[in-house]
Amino acid sequence: MEALRNAFDFSDSPRTDLMVVGILAALLVAFPLVPYSSFAMATMIQFLMFSIYGMGWNTIGGYGGQVDLGKAQYVGIGAYTTAVMLIRWDVPFWVSMPVGMGLAVGWSFVIGYPLFKLKGHYFAIATIATSLVLKDLFEVWDFVGAARGLHISPVKYPPPDFLRLIFREDIYYYYLLLAFFFVGILVINWFRHSRLGFQLRAIRDNEDVAKSLGINVHWAKIKTYALATAFVSAVGSFHAVYIKNIEPEDTMSLDISVLIALMAMLGGAGSLWGPIIGAGILIPLKSYLKEWLGAKAGLIGIDLILYALIIMLVSAVEPKGIWGLLDRLRRGRGR
Amino acid sequence: MALLEVQNLTKDFGGLRANDQISFQVQEGELVGLIGPNGAGKTTLFHCISGHHPVTSGRILFSGEDITGLEAHEVARRGLARTFQVYAATGDLTVQEYVMVGAFMRTGSRAKARAKAQWILGELGLKDRAGRLLTEIPVPAQKLVTMAMAVATEPRMLLLDEVAAGLNPQEVEGVKETIRHIHRDLGVTIILIEHVMALVMDVSHRVIVLDAGRKIAEGLPQEIASDPMVIKAYLGERYGQTEA
């Protein structure tokens, strides 16, 4: 009961923030009502997907300060679980998504235990390694299609199929994902009000002090990592039915892990709205650069240069990202 | 039975012996001072008792239970809390949120943790700081907050590490009152490391002196102040003449 109350309790945010958020939420709901291009729709769906990835990352990476660069492996676990179960056994999405989350969380415990014995840069590098190893395994594993990947044929399932989530129009995917997005915000709002959320923030601040306050630092990190994993895996499952072509490279590459972390850092690691702000800036930018600049001028990879610049800017100007900058301005004015 | 019993505690860092066969007892309800020159091993002793450092040899009994080798959070959950000398807060938690983290050790409910934090902040005179970031408030208030965080875990015993360092005499008076309040009114047994003699000699029932990792003296504050070994090792020849 209290958990539910905490999830809906936004009273610690200033009223102006909540008004802005409310207006943006209304705009998101209303977006498909205006005429849109398929490119704009695809970008919006990407924005929502990466917002939720970022929310997940933000629990352990932002509130907990553990820079995790291996989230893509859980995109892969979610996507592959849903795709394999659908193709081989015709299991609907609503079953395969929780199964995928369960597998991903299980895997996160297995690797989280040794991972969180490491600190700082060593932790970050180890997360990259675990993700790449899993990707390599999937590339040679025939059961999941190896490097060819898997293909969900929409012809087999006459759309709209609400059980398997096979639709012809993107608008269905959009609204479904928007619902996930709002649920995600509520879960994060619960998390940051929860005992675990407080403990993670104390851990980020100083682990020795956190321990002296009775916090089992290792276990608290593992639990939060599992929560982050559940977010990523759920959207990974969505990725499978939405994209329909599932390859190791598209789901588990380092690019995706980096992008997830980067967005949250740009928007503001450790704040409720940070990952959404980050995704709102980076995803349209990335889509635009890829679509026009990249193809036209042969500037493939310009997005990578941009990421590097952003990382440098964030760490030099304001480690707490755009949200931190706004917060600092507000506090400065308030005094 | 003593609340805390340290038996022949030894701690080596490589070839350096930071604590050498230290033994002492603290009874429930006592307020014990721990003094000694810099590098005497006082903070190391706290780290060993609180489980932040593994000990090389020796035993630590808390309330009769052997807590040697327990992890720091397990020691804390048994009711043995501590503060830290230098605490560079970088996070974005407010004063009240920091104290809530302590309170969350005993409850999973945010409402209860918040109510407890508010009560403790009131008790320690920090009510008007509750909404500020820890980094924004002056050092004396920060020291009080670290004590409030520890008190929020409802400890039976509290280890205070130099809570009066760098404070002016008026601020020391404030800290002295707070320590007495925690000890007397909240019923917490206290060991405090302190260089400010005006504080430690005034509030302590008993004083333990360390030098070069060894316990060189233990006794009532006035005995310690006139102990030739302590004067030689730590207090200096002038201490007895000017203050005692």
C-alpha cells in the first residue's frame, strides 16, 4: 500500500515541473492525432524505448553511481526470449515478456555477484565485457539463429494481433509503449522513495558511511541492478515484436549500451526526469544525423563523434547533466 | 557483562602495527574518551571495532557476542554505530534524507523513517537545516548531521570520531551539549576520539590513552591529566600547568 502511495507521490517536485511534465505527457498522448510521417513515428517510438532503457539504467547508474556499460545484453535477452518463444512455440508476448524479464533478472544475479565486487572503472569495463561475451555467444548459437538472427513473419499472424503484438500500423506500438513509459515513471518514482533508493544514494555518496548505517552495500547494488535489468528486458521484448528482425548486432552491441548510459548522463543521472530529457535530445538528433547527414555527406559515424563530445561536455560542465544544470540555476535563484 | 569488550586486538598494515594488543572494556551507560597523538591508532581501532577493517588478531565482543570478522553493516545492525572523521559529501541528499537513510535501517516505511528523522533533527537542534544539502551547511552543523545519521539507527553504542575537530570554543560547547544529550537522554553508550581536551576531559567518565598503537593508560580524566606517561606522550608538559 505504501509502495503504491510512494509511486504516485510527486509532492517533492515543484509545481511548475509537474505542470511541464503534465503538458508533455498530454502532447505525447496527442501526438498521433496530428498528421505524422513514418519517420517521425519511428523516431518517437525510439525515443520512448530509449527513455525506458535510460530509466532502468538510472537506478543503478544514476542513483547508485555505478557506471554500467552493459545494458545491451538485457535488451538481447528480452528480445530473444520473446522472439524464440513466439517463433518456436507460438507463445504470446504477454507471457514471453515476463519470462524474458525473469531470465534477464536471473542472469543479472549471476553476473551481478562478481561484478559488484569491482569498483569504478573496473566495474564499467567488466560490464562491457559481460555484454560482449553474451553477444558473441548468441552469434554462434544455432538455436537462436546464430549471426543470421531471427525473423518474425507478420504474414503468419494476421494483424492486429493483440496477444502477440503484431501490428501493421506503428500507432499501436506507440500507444503500447507509451503505457510502458508511464508505468516506468511510476516505478522509478516508487524506487527513489523506497528504502532501496535512499540506500543507493547513500552508497553513491560514500560506501563506508553507507555500511556504518547498516546497508549491505553489495546486496543493495545487486538488487538495484536486477531492477534496472527488468526495465531493459521488458523493452527488449517489445523490440522483438516491433522490429521483427532480431540480430545480436542490433540488440547487444556496445553502441546500445553506451547510448543508454549516455542519454541518462546527458539528461541527468540520478534524477527522475534526466533519462527522458536525454533521450528526448539524443534520439531525434541521432535519427536526423543518420537519415540526412550520414547518408548525404558520407559522414557515417558522425553520431559517435557527437557522443564523445557530449561525454566531455557533461563531465566538464555539470556531471549531473542538464537536469543538474537546471537544478543549480533554480537553487541559485532561490537563495 | 561489559557492553563492549576488546581483547588483545592487533591490526597490521603490511609491516606497520597500527594497533598492538589493545584490550579494554566499556560498560553499558558509560561515556569513554579515547585520546592520543596523531598516528596512535585511534581511528584504526574504530575501523576494527565497526567492521570496516578486518583485524589481524584479537577478539571484539559486543553485548557478549563475538563480532570479530563481521561486516560493517552487520555490526551496525547489532546496534553499534559510528561517525567518520572526514566525510566529503558529494551527493544530492538533503540533511533530512541523510538522517532518513540511518532510520531506514530499522524500518522499510518512508513515512516512519521521515518521522524519525524529523524527531532526531529536532532533538539535535537541526530542524531548520532539514531541507538543505549537506554540502551547503557549515562544518559544525555537518558534524551534528553525521551524529544524527548514526543516532537514527537506534544504536546501543556510538563511536564518535573527532566530532569537535576544527570548531571554535562556542561550537565545542554546542557539541558537548549534544553528546551529553545523546548519552543521557537517548541512553546511548559512547566512546569518543577527541583532540579537544576541554571537551574530552569534561564529558568523559573514563579516558583511554593510545600511543604508537599501544594502550599506555586508562583511568579517570583527572588521573590521566596528571599521568607522567600521558603528559610525556601526548599532553605536553604545559598541559598540567595551564589547564588542569
